[in-house]
Amino acid sequence: MNQRNTRKLLLLILLFSFLFLLNSCFGVNADIVLNQNGTGTITLVYRISKALDSLGRLDGNERWNTIPAGRADFERTLSRLPDMKLVSFTSGEDEKNLIFTAKMEFASLNGLLAFLDSGGGRSSFSGDAGSGRIVLALGDGTGIKDPGLDKLVAGISEGYGVTMSMTFPAGGSLALTDNGGKPLQAGSGFVPKGKTVSFSLPLYDVLASSTGINAEFSW
């Protein structure tokens, strides 16, 4: 692999370390439905640029996927999480992107959190199925300090976003805060209260945040 391609791949590895939810997705839509007993389902729809996927296959590296792009990858991940079960998985594509949809069942909220925060970061769950609170850390607040990497991230993430919703048995609330607990300006699609709450943020805002972004779901 030549020096230029090696540098690109190293930058992408750094980029991947910023990503939440499987640490590998670009456009992510996650819909969670919570039942009264703490079980539920989560449906993930994620898009990955074909150009980026091809970059991970340069110079004879075709057998190493840059993303968890198949049912076997999800089953391998969920095999380590006894409270998670893969219900369905489909894949497709449009002109620019590979598109994957995975629906999973969770047997407990702790199991759901273990899936969403597989790295064991700052995300947390407190309470129980009847009254609880989940805090998902979407970014660690370190930002992107290298100008070259920042430019690359901005270009790659353009047009991609992070969208999440949660449907409660009897209603709940959502807040977006920084690591210090300060409320953040919500993006489009922000629904803070009701039976279903949701938010949508540009991917670059999540990756480049220097204050951290936390999504707090309460019911």
C-alpha cells in the first residue's frame, strides 16, 4: 500500500474511534420501542458511502470489511450479549450508499445499553422498567484537533446524520446536554416530550463536538 493510501486509512481509523453505535456507522437511524416490562425492540438503519467502503479494500485488503456489513457480523456481536437477539437483517444500496437494516429484541434495558455502548463508556442506565433514565454519550468531547483530519471528517460526514427515537409505554422525555449538563441547541426532528421522543443531529456535529453530546431519555 502506498504512503498516500496508508495515511488515508490511518485517518479513517481515527475517525472510526469517534463513532457511536457499533463504532462504524455513518448515517444512523435508531428507533427503540420500550415495553412496560423493560423488554423491547431496536431497529437500526445505517448508510455507508460506497466510496468509503471501497477505500477500506485497497491493495489486496478486500477480505477486511471496514464495517459490520452482514448478518454474520451482527450475530457475532450479539452472541456476546445474551439479552439481545437479532430478529431480521436486510441490505441494499442506492446510488451513493450501502444501506443496512437490522431489527433486534432486547430482554432488558441493561442488555440494550450494553449493545449501544459496547465500549463501556460514559453511557448509563438507572431506575427500572417502570421509571428510569438512560444517558447515551454520543461523543466524548475531545473534538478533532488536527486540521487535516477535521477537513477529512467534514467532507466524509457531509449529508449524514445521527437520528434516534424512543417510544415509551406511557410517555417520557428527552434532553440533549453537554458533558457538564448544559442544555444543547436541538437539531431538526427534536421532540422532547410525549409517547415518542426523538432527535436528529448532523454527524459532523457529533464527531467534532469539543463539549460532548449526551442524549438523556427519561420515563
